[in-house]
Amino acid sequence: MTEHFSRWDTAEGLKTEEDIGHYLQACMEEAGDDPAFIAKALGTIARARGMSQVARDTGLSREILYRALSGEGNPEFGTLLKVAKALGLKLHLSL
């Protein structure tokens, strides 16, 4: 018998707002001072919500978003803010 494996896609598991909230919180805790980790987490959430819709809401192309949110890109802070807003997320800083 041959076993078949498929690659796990975290975006497929983000079905509800609660799922997304838990995922984002875990990523924030895990990321430390790695901005690429956060960018990739936002990219995963964007894929879960639909990258085409996020592209329309931000005014950026899907290609730019995929590159910026891949974890390999170096997105500008403004891009991350646009994506967060399009996803309905709010940036909260505290002491």
C-alpha cells in the first residue's frame, strides 16, 4: 500500500475569526523580534480570507502581496498596515 501525503496549509485551518485570533496571537508570541515571521502570518491570514479580496481592499496587486507577505520579502510598514486594515485587524501597542 502506497501512502500519499499532502503539504499542510495553515490557511485552510483558519475558518473562523476565533481561529485567526488564536493563530495571530501565537505568531506574535513566537515571532520575537522577527518582522518576517509576522509578515508571513499576515500572508497566511490573507490567503485564508482570499488574497484577491485583500488585494482589492489594499489597492496592491496579488503578486506584490504574495512577495511581501512570503516571509522572504521585506515589506514596508505601510504595506503591513494596509493589509492589517484590509483583514479587519487593529495594531495595538502597549507598555
